[in-house]
Amino acid sequence: MTTTNQQYDKVIVSCKDIFVKKAKDYGTAWRVLRTISIVDQIFIKAQRIRTIQEKGEQKVSDGIAAEFKGIINYAVIGLIQLELPEDAPEEMNINEVSAFYDKKVNTAKQLMQDKNHDYGEAWRSMSQESFVDLILMKLQRIRQILNNDGKTIISEGIDANYHDIINYAVFALILM
């Protein structure tokens, strides 16, 4: 039987493959995106999944799995952007981008492992619809944090919300 860690890694390998190939095609054009733009990109993907779920059909060929992979990759972009200083160069080489990707995903995976320990993999009983709703909620939280000039009183920051978004999308893909 495949373990959660193996399933997680398999999803991430697929997402990273897409990420690296797009970086080779487009460079790191995403470096121009501000946090709100990244949030909006994730929102578009999550909203499309929700619409497909509600209507029971789609007219554009990219399926739900592709949208969840896009959500993961944009959340990783968001985490990378949060770490890089404002004056960092827009173009990054593939090796640097790949190392950043691994670092951000490893942090998300460690969080998943810690939460799985405490929650007993409750996510395995959740619906795909719940993962989408939770992702949309996390995006609303990030928007509110941005409205508060990036400050929180008691809550986790933007990075924690991106980590949760990554993990919810990975869980949805594992269950697919």
C-alpha cells in the first residue's frame, strides 16, 4: 500500500515537472506578480473547479486535476515571492527556481506530516468540494491580511495560508 508521503511526493513531482517546463518556456515572468495577483490566479483556478463541480460539466479541456496542480504551483510562486527581496532580479535560472520550489514544498510537506500526526489523516474522509471551499476561504484570509497591511493580531500569516492551500490541493489530487 502506498503511504501518504509517497502519494504526496508523486503529486509534487508531477507539479514540479510542469513548473520547471514552464520556467524553461517563459522564464520567471511570474516574478512581476504581486501577492494580490497570485491570490487572484489561485482564485480563478479554484472558482473554475467549483463551477465545474456545481454544473457537472466543463467546456474547456483542462480538467480539475490540472487546475489543482496550477493552484499548487501558484501557491509555491507566492511563497517564493514572499521570501525574495523586492530588489531581487526578475529572471532566475532554472536551478535556483528548482531549489526554491523544493524548499517551499518541503516546508508544506512537513506541515502536512505534523497535522496528519495530530488529526489522523482526517482529510481522507473529506470531499473534493470541501478542499475547494477551504482554498477559497484561505484566499479570502490572505486578502484580509493584505487589507491589514500584512499584519495579523493572533492569526497565521500569508505564508501559512499558502502552505495550507498547497496541502489541500495535494490532498484533492491524491483522492482523485
